[in-house]
Amino acid sequence: MVALLRGVNVGGATRVPMADLRRVVVDAGYDAVRTYVNSGNVVLAADGTDTEAVAATLRAACAAAFPVAPDVVVRTRDELHAVLAANPFLDRDEDPTHHHVVFLPGTSPARTPDVEVTPPEDLAVAGREVYLYLPGGIGRSVLAARLARRPGPAGTARNWRTVTTLARMADEPV
């Protein structure tokens, strides 16, 4: 499974050292715990496929261990591979910095956000994910800013390089 923590290490008040995060995840009962980059990406082994139970356990464990209580979105290895296969924008270009995925919590399919999309930026919804095509990058994206300000369930965004790397890590034998 892959756990994605929202808002970790984006500012001084949200600092979560990855070594401490790995320890918290192991102490919560999970095995083969690995992190990727310093932004709350955790690959772990868990019994079963109940991603919501894993997310709830990790939310509680992080809230108890850190001054920040991040939301946690969890996907199975197979779900993450389905995310890779569903990206509708890969035919536009292969630059991984132009492709982003917003992973939404819960089990319900996502709805298309009610935001204005100005080309060449674009968005599409598939399953519980919102795919973003941001050829100018996320930092200067008008679309990303509009999404961040809209009401509704908050997800956690990852760039395409991170998503593909996490999928490879989830494939590695434990």
C-alpha cells in the first residue's frame, strides 16, 4: 500500500522527519515501511486491502506523534497502477513536471470540480483522482490555485514522477 500524507513539510509548522514517520508507521503495526522524498509518501505492507482503515490508523498515529495532524489518503498497489493507466494527458507531452494527480480521500468517485479551466491547462476526473495537466508547472498554475481555494473534500497532490516512483516501490518485493 501507499499512504500519502497531506500538507507534510510544506512549512515550518508542518515538519515531520521521515525517519520519525517511518517509526510511527511501524509502531502502528505496518511492515516493510519506506518513505520517498520528504513530503509524506509512505510505502508499507498491510494485511488486507481496507485502505480506509489504514488511513484512519495512520491519521491517529500521526496526530499522536507530531504537532501536525495530516490527512492521509491510502491506495493499494493495484489502485496506484490503475491511476497510472488512467492518466488522460500523457499524449500531450512526457514531461513529468507537467502532470499531477490529486488523490481524494474516501471511497466515492470524484466529481469534476467546479472551477474554470483556461487552456493549455486541463483537468480530468477518473475514479477517486483528479488529473491535472499544468504545462507551466504547479507553482504558477492558475488552475491549481483555483482548486486550492474551492470548497469540498481536500485531496493531496503528487507530481507524476512521484506517482510513478511510488508505484515502482510498491512493486518491489518486501
